[in-house]
Amino acid sequence: MGTEIIKEIKRNIKKEVERELWARSAGRCQFNGCNRILYKSPITQERVNISEKAHIYSFSENGPRGWGPFKTNPSELNNVDNLMLMCHDCHKTIDQDKSGLKYSASLLQGWKQEHESRIVNVTGIVPNKKSHVVFYGGNIGKQKSPIQPEDAIFAMFPERYPTSETPLVLSMNCSHEDKSQSFWDTESMHLNKIFNQQILPLIEGSPVKHFSLFSFADIPLLIQLGSLFTDKISVDVYQPMREPKGWNWQDFPDGFSFIVKEPENDTGNPVLIISLSDHIAYDRIRKVLGDDVSIWELTVPDEHIGNDNIRSKAQLSMMRSIVRNLMVRIKKFHGILAPLSIFPAMAISCSVEMGLARMPKADMPWIIYDQNNSEGRFLKALEIGENK
């Protein structure tokens, strides 16, 4: 009986249902981010119907998303609320997910509602969800690299889609890891060069103005990379996590907050300690710069200090805001010409956000230090900005 019913329904999607579906979708593909016009050829522009009627809960009980709530009344499967107008490519995409986990019924229902609400509001314009995927770090492209394209795409979905299946790769240049001054000089120059070659033309000429950044490099270089983008460019920064392993954002950690500690002495040379992934003792700074220092510190509650403490995208927004406010406060005490020495211990994503928060024309020069394990102390790595 079930097979006979389904065959009959398949032959008879009512004309009024099809007409309403076309009206609700405005003749555009309802796959979120596609929005393709379905009443003409994208090549010749000739009038032709290239639409397909995709079921949210599958027409077949054994299909990708099954019958769901329609098990007791499969005759309702062809109702307009269970149909999406799609192009062939997007229809094929959702139905090849045989388990129905990636393109779940609830996800498709949300996309349908969002698309149709947008049409009701007479926008007819899909938000641009495309993003240039950027990899930066060592050993990029090798299997042992911690950054893999499929992991990046999975972390972006469904908020963003890559503009290309091939990411933009900003590989580091040096093979040695002694972190000598020549290492920092070489890597800094190389980063500037490849950024100007690969990223700047997209910022200036591509219709897609959004970037998704996946990095695995040293903190000073990550700060520099963020400063090259600046806060004027839309960049989503991702964080590699140890548990669960991957790049997907998790829930905001309970009790997490940023803490700013002001210096006891505000007349010395300005220093900013960033103690997020580890504590940095003040005497380690004085061994490098002497006693005439005015030490500011950005930290978090002790229970949140660690290597896997950045779990949520909202934490990065907080980081950006706190760094901007902190730069204003430090500049007020010490002036825009005084170089700020920065001693960081923080996550990859926070390092990039630190650079993104920098205001090139308004902030004092930054001198960034890095812990050199062979020397057993902090050494100057690179500088961002110049004394005027």
C-alpha cells in the first residue's frame, strides 16, 4: 500500500503547491548561499525551467532524511512546507548526504524559512556567505600539517562557504627553528611579501571581501599577520582545539573574563604582559629590560589559564574590545611615541586578534618578544609600527 501511495503522490504535486513554492522562493534556489535564478539558463540567458522540487523530509522512507513526522501521514510529504525549490546541483548536494546528518531536516527547514522571510521583506538578495580560506604556518600542504582543507571547510559550515576548494597558502619560509634574529627578520619580510602578493589583490579587487583564517605559527608572526589585515577587513579567525580535536567552536566557558592589571609605576618604559595560556613572572621582564619599566598585564582568572582556554568565537570579540581599550589607556599614560614592549603567552586566535585590533595610525609602536628556549629567556622578535 505504501508504494502505491507514494507513486500516486509523486505523479501529482499539485499545481497550486508548485505555484506557491515558486512565489515563496522568488524563483531562486533556496540552498543557503546559492540563490541561483531558476527560470533561465545561467549560460545563454534563455528562458528555461532549471528548477527541481526538493523534499526536506525525503519522498522515500529510506531517503537521506526519512519521513520524520510524516510517517503516520505520508500523503502530506508534497505539501509546500516540506518542499524547497533548488537547482540540480544543490538538490544533488543535499541528497548525497545519505545519513542526513550534515544536511539535516532542521537545517533545511531553517534555510527555507530564512529564504522565504527575506523574499517577504522584498530584499531578494542573499547575504554573501562566501569567504577566502587562508592557511598560514609551517609544513602547509603536507599530511603532517595541523591544518587540512576538509577540517577548515567543516569548521566554517554553515555560516560560510569557501570561494574555492583550494585555500590560499601563506607558507612560512624558514626551515630552521632556532628563532634567531635572522629567523624573525626573514619570516617577517616573507610574510609581508606573500600577503602583498596573494591577499592584497583580493582585498582590492575581489567581489568577496571576507576571509577565514586558519593559522599554526609563532605568536609574533601571528600578531603581524593580524596587523596586515587590520580591523577594516572582515576576517573570521579560527582556533585549533585539543579537546575535542579540531577547529569547530564550542560553548563559551563558564566564568571566563579578561582582567587588566595596571602598573604600580607609571613612569617607566611601557610593557604589556599577556598571560592567557601561561603565567609570565614580572622578574622575567626586568631581566630583559631592566627595572625602569611600567608593567601592564592582560590575563584571565587562574582557572582559565591554559593552552585550550579559547573555546568560543565570543571570546575573540571580547579580546578585540579589551585590546583596543587597553591601547588607549596605555597611550594616555605613556604617549603615542613611546614603543610598547609586548611579552605574550596566548592562543593562536588571540594572537591574530591582537594584530587585528591594532590601529596603525593611532597606536604606539609595538616591540614583540618571544620566549627563546635555547637561551632560557625572552628575546626581541620583531617590531610593528614606527616611531614618528
